[in-house]
Amino acid sequence: MNSTVAGDNRAPSLIVRATLAMISVILLVFLLHAVYVYTSQRAEIIDATKDDINESLQRLSENIAPFMAAYSVNEYEKLVATETALKEHFAVVVKDREMGEIIGEPYYVSGRIRSEEGGYVAYQKDSAALNERLGQAYMSDTATITGADGEALGQVSVYASDAPLVAKLHKVIVEELLTILVLSVTLSLLLIAVLRRYFLHSLQRIDLAIRHRDEEGIPLQPVPDLQYREIRGLGQTINTMLESIKESRAKRKIESLRLENTITGTHTGTWEWNVNTGETVFNERWAEIVGYSLAELAPISIETWNALVHPDDLKKSARLLERHFLGELPYYECEARMRHKNGHWVWVMDRGCLMTRTDDGQPLMMYGTHQDITERKEAEKQLSMAAGVFRHAREGILITSAKGIILDVNAAFTQLTGYARQDVIHQNYQLLSSDRHGELFMKTMLKALHEEGVWSGEYWMPRQDGAVFPALMTIAAVRNRAGEVEHYVTLVADISNLKQNEDKLRLIAHYDNLTGLPNRILLTERLRHATLVARRRKEELAVVFMDLDGFKEVNDTCGHAAGDQLLTILADRMKYALRECDTVARLGGDEFVVLLPDLSGKDGCRQVLDRLLAAVSAPACLGEGQVQVSASIGVSIYPQQPDVDADTLLRQADMAMYQAKQNGKNQYYFFQPVSAPMMPVLPG
Amino acid sequence: MKAIRASRFSFVFPLFVVLLFVSKVHGAEKHLAYLVPDARIPFWNIMADGIRHEAAELDYRISVYSAENQAKKELEFTARAIREEVDGIILSPTNSSAAVTVLKLAEQAGIPMVISDIGADSDNYVSYIQSNNYQGAYDLGEMLALKMEDKGWSNGTVGIIAIPQKRDNGKARTRGFLNALEEQGIGSAGIFQQSDFSYRETYDFTRKLIARHADLRAIWLQGSNRYQAALDAMADAGKADQLLLICFDAEPEFLDMIAGGELVGAGMQQPFLMGEKAVDTMDLHLHGRKVKKVQQVDVLPVSGRNLDQWLPLIMRNVLGHGMESQ
């Protein structure tokens, strides 16, 4: 930047100022000197005049005397004329007594007097004009002229006018003024030369060095090393300052770049507001937030803001600004709605700070930013809604970080698990792991989360007291815009009741309501399972089909309730008579099936069959009475050749029970494969 | 040069005769005063005679006051003449300086004054009658050169014993004489100024000139009264026959000395004629006629060659013989 700083030509010149100051000082000094010289010269001139008068008187009286004695009037008149002219006396008058006697008068008077024109003329005692002029003499003195014998020959008077005095003083003044002028000019020229040579030259070198500046006005080159210590010190100081400025500017540039990048990166609008004048400066982003360009908003002023901001928010902004101006708020911050060019409202975060005030303390310059927070406001809205769900949901909600650190839980969670919020916050998710789930379960869960972002299933949720409860758990990954998992949200629903209901249903479906013994369905499942196990283990099992003998009579005579009671009693006796691994099921009425796994052939089950016959045939107390029934038992053994299924085994046992019934009751009868062709398959 | 000189005198002499015999009725009942420095000195006395003679011719009453070379007396006579209310004053001042005061007093009294011979340091006079010193000295130079030529001295120098050179007549004499010598190719051996006009002074100056300049051929005295000292010095130096002497002014014995060759020549002023001319000038002034401010009277270069020719003129105008006052 080579342009001269504006206003340079109007700036006072150092040389001119210094020269004027020096001239003033010189003039003052010499004027004082002139006054002193004038005063002293005046006294000297007066004294010199007196001395001249006395000297002339002495000289004339001595020199005239012989001429006067010799009547050489012309000679002494020439002396007088010479003395008068030489000493520039105003007048010299000689009174010659001897000559006076000759012409018949007291004195012959002669002399010289300065005329009006400045020359000297002969004095004539009878001339009134000359006498009047003589009376104008400034000072005079008279000496007596004496002859060789001491006789008085006459008198000589010397007159001085003030004209020489004035002329001499005038001359003194003129000389002094000329001296002042010459010395002032000389000293000023010397001063200018010295200043230019030793000072201005150095300053010009500095100026020349720093004249070439960049666009910010910072000199491009350092000040050269100068000759004189003081100026060199100045130059070094300037260089140090320049280095500091450059470093500072570099830092500032970086900071500015950072700020610019920040503003650009954050899509921040900026504004400057002269509170006093209303002048306002926005950046392009400020306008972009509301859908405009700066050109479209021109002319820009504080009214631009006032026109676009929501009326309610404008009032709020005004209140906040007022509080900020009063010092109650360190910063101004206001969320406001602004009318977008398309007509909708956008939310902006309007922040600013008053940076300068006027001399009387009034707000002046304020700087701030606009941040489009519309999305954030929407998010906040949604978040608020989510927070409501979070707070009021009946399911437990657990929020963890991507690394499994528990960030928050809702109240439902604490109720479900018994964990207080502070007990789980910042704890690892492992805190909630359950021993009931194996490693495979957990891998499956994590894989689903990783691949699908969600996993849902039943989970045994541990309680704070160590117990667990069944929960339907859903874990969802919350990802950011980059698709990275930021959080996991876990919903935990207690399904204990559901599980209980399931158990009840399962119980109802597989067990006999009266006796609590497995029903046909469950028996079938177990029979199938047992045949599978027996086949795999190469073991034997027995299917025992049992029908009570005489139960119809009890039921008919004692009533169905007693019959039911008898059935219950017999069921309990059969459970006690059997092994732990055995199963006894009621098929309905007075028909029971017993599954005897892990047998060692027919002999292995005969003891059990005997205990069954004994248990059934033992008398049973029904109310005040006692009844006694027996059982006919058919038995089929697995495995058989060829293999048979469960249903076949059960039909074979039924057919064998029929044989036992036929053979006299209260006995058991093993199914004989040869009789199988005789046992057609009967519908259940 | 000789022709010019003859022509000049042929003009002066008839003028003199005319003036001598002009009508004498101009100064009837008028009174003139002549202030003479010292009437005892022949020159002044001759001039006084010329004044008396012409005043008588013009019918003026004349009072001659001799100051006897005293300024006081000169002033007293001036005051006396003023008191007597003379019609005019002819002044031959004791010196030019004293003339100033006299002129001043006369001017204050309104009396016209004519100066005769010795000038004044002021010019408030009617006319100044003076000898033509330059011409007289120049003629003497030519005269000496001619004499030296006669002697066969082709080279040599001339020593000068001068009256004070501050006086105009002294300067004019020196200038005229040297110009003539220069024109004749004769050098000057040196110049001594008289101060006390004593015999000894002139003698010593002469001896010095003789001693210092071996080629000295002549001594020129600008005054006449100490000619004897010069002659004695030349004689004492053994140069009487080898040196020439020439003088300005005249002494009565000069006629014989020039005739006898003891003196080469003399420039003779004409005091009688000057006195007459002064009166004539005053007369013209009193009659309202315009007169010349300065009037010069020829100095007669008298040598052995013209002595006889000019003798009557010398006798009257120079020596005043036969014209004494009546």
C-alpha cells in the first residue's frame, strides 16, 4: 500500500514547527537583547555625546585660543567647522571677545549649526531662525577660551541635538533588527539544515522504509539501521513493534480465520449495530437465514431486524437489550422468530454484546451473531415429547452410550428393577446381565444390534435384590447423521404376569383339572419324548394303560363328587407309588396311563405294576364311608420289532388292559405282539 | 612658443595704455579702502601705488591701510573701513585665511571687495586679480631649457626650491615649470618646500640638491628674496660655473644680474598693473557692470634676451618706477 495516509498534507510540519519555535525563541532572545542594547546604547550615546561635547570643548578651547589670540578668525572657524562636522555636533558657537572689541561688540560670534536640510551653515547671532534652532539643542556645554597669559579670550559652546541620538538609536534598532533578521534566518537555516541532516533525514529514511505498506497499512520492510543512537533506538523500537504487529497480525489472522471458519462452518450470521444511529451491518449469512440476500434487504438498518422479527420476540428482545444496556445481563441473548422470505418462521439465536459506549455512557457499538436454531427448536420439541414418554412410560427405559455406559433410566425402570437411578448411572450395561442367558444369547443379541440396529426379545432382567423377572426387552441403536451409534435405548416391559398366564394356560392344556395329573396331551408329548430318549439311549420303557374296576358302582352309589374324590385319592396314591421319572396321566373318566421309562424289561416294571395294583385296590375313605376298587392294567413295552410310535404303544397298552379286564380284573396284562392282529386299531 | 608669447604681450600692452588714459570720472565722491599686508614690502607698495594711481585717475578717494602683516591690524582696518562706510574695499590679505574674515565682515556690511594677488579661502568677493603663475613658470621652464641648450647641456636635471605647495600659486608655478621641462626633455632632480623662507633654509636646500644629484644643471627658486643663499650655496659647492639659477618674482637687482648672466631669468609679476586693475574692476562693479570673477595678469618671463625690450614695462608695472603715488 503506497498511498499516503489521508490527512498528511494537513498535518503540521515538524520542521516548520521546530523552525517557528526556534525563530520565536531566537526573536525573543534577540528582542530582549535589542532592548538591552537599546537601553545601554542610549546611555552610552548620551555619555558619549557628553564626552564628545567635553572633548570638543577641551580641544576647541585649546586649539582656538592661539588662533583667537592671533586674530585668525577664519582659522579657528575652520577648526570649529571641522570639529562640528567631525563630531557631528548640532552646533558650535564661538564668542571672540578680542574680535568683538574690534567690531565694537562684546563678542564676535561665529560658529556652525546644522541646518534643517542636514548640512552645516554658519551661525549668525542675529538670525532668529538659527537662534530658535539653537534652542532646540538636546544638550550643550560651554568652555572658556583663555590666552597664553590666562586671560579670557572668549567662549566656545558645543550643542548637541537629539537627532544624532535618535539617529544612532534608530541605527541601533535597525542594526539590531538586521542582526536579529540575519541571525534568525541564519540560525533558522542552520536549524533546518541540522534538523534535515540529522533528524529529518533519519525520519525520512524511517518514513521511506515504512512507506511501503500492505493493505492493512503495516510496513513491508523494517526500518534500516540508522546512524544516530536516539533515532536508531526509535527505529529498533519501530522494528520491534513491527515484529510484534506482524506476529500479532499472524495470530489475529489465524484467529480471524478461525472465527471466519467458525462463522462459516457454523453458518452463523453476524451483525454490527450502532445503537446511537441505527446503522447496522449484516453478513450474507444473516440474510440467508431468513431466505434473503443482503442486496434484497437493502437498505439495511436496525429497522430490517425490527421488520423481520416476530412482534412478541421483538418485545422480548427489547427487554433483554435494555437489561444488557443497564448492565444487568453480561450478554444479550434472545431466541427469536424471524419471518422467512417464504413466509414461515425460523428460529434464530440472537446473541450480542455491547462493546463501546459514548462519552456520556450511552450504548454505542454492539456486535453479535445469529444462529439458525430452527432444527434445534424442532428437536427440542421432539425431545420434549420424548422426555414426556421417557418420564411417563410404564416401560422401563434405559439409555446407554455406544460403549454401554448407562446414561439415564426412567422412573419405570427403577420401579421394575428396584435400582435407584444413581445406582445405575455411569455403570456398565453388564450390571444388568443375567445368568439365565448364555453366551450365545448375548452374541445373538449384539449381532442383531450391530447388523439391524435393534433387538427384541425376552430377557431375564435382574432386580436390585438379586431376583430376576421376565421382561420383553427392545434395544434400539440411536445413530447420528453420520450413521454412527451414539446411544442405545432399551425398553423393558415386565412380562411376569404374561408368563404366569402362559403357565396357567399350559397347565390347563396339559393337566387334568380334577387330579392334577398330566392329561392325554401332555402324556402324548412325554411319551414321544420318552420314546426318542429310549431309542437314543437304547433303553426300554413301558406304557401302562389302567382302567379302574368298580368305579362306576362307586360313582353311582356314592355320587360323582365321591367318585371325583376317589379319583383324586387314587391319583395321589399312584404318584407315590411311582418313581420320580415316571409319569401318570389321566385320560378321562377312570382311565389312567402310566409311563415307565428306563426299564430293564418286563421284570423291571412288574414291581411298579404290583405297587400300582396295591395302591389302587387299597380301601379309600370317602366321607364317613369307605370304598374299594381295583384296576385292570395293560402294558406295552418299547422298543418293539418293528418299531412302533407312541400312539401305537398307547393302543397296545389299551388292548392289553382290555385283556386284563377280560381276564378277571385287578391284574395287569402285557401286550402280546401276536395278538396284535387281533387288536384292530380303535379310535381314541 | 615665442610667437605666442610675443602675441600675448602685444595685446596686453595696448590694453594697459587704454586703461591708463581712459576717462577718470567714474569714482566721483566715492571712497575706496585698500587693505595691504605690509606697505613696507616693495611688491605691496608698488601695488598700492598702482591702486592709488588708478583711484586718482578714476576720481576715487582711497585710503590705504597697511596691516604690517598683523591680522589684528588687518581686522581693525577692516572694521574701520566698514565704520567709515567705504564704497569698496580692495584687499591684499595678509593670507588667504585672514581674507575670509575680512570678506565676511565686509559682506555683512554690504561692502563689495576685490582681492588682489593673494587669494581668499572663500569666494564672496567681486573679483580676484591674480598673477598667471602657471604661465609665468612655464615660460621660465622654456627659458631655462633654452639656456641649457645654449650651454650645450643635452642632459641633466633641475632642482626646485618651492614656496609652500599648499598655496594655489605655489602649485600653479610648480605645475607650469615641470610641464615645460617635461616638454623639453629635462628631468627634475627633486623639490624642497620652503617653510621659514630663511637664508639658511634656501642655502641648505641648494647644497642638498647639488650633493645628491651629480647631473644637476640648474636651481629654480619659486621666490625671489633668497636668491643670494642659492648663489652662495652653488659657489660654496664649487658649482658656480656649472649651475644655473632662475627665479620667480623679481628684485630690483635682478635687472643687472640677468643682464650680467648671473641669473638666467626671472618671472616678474606686475604689481602696479594689478593694483590698477583692481581699482578698475571695483569701479566697473560699482557702476553695475559685470566683471570676471577671476582675472589673471601675465607674469613677465624676463631673460637676457628680452630685458631690454621689456625694460619700460618692467620699470612701470613691475617696479612702479616713475608712477609713485602723488
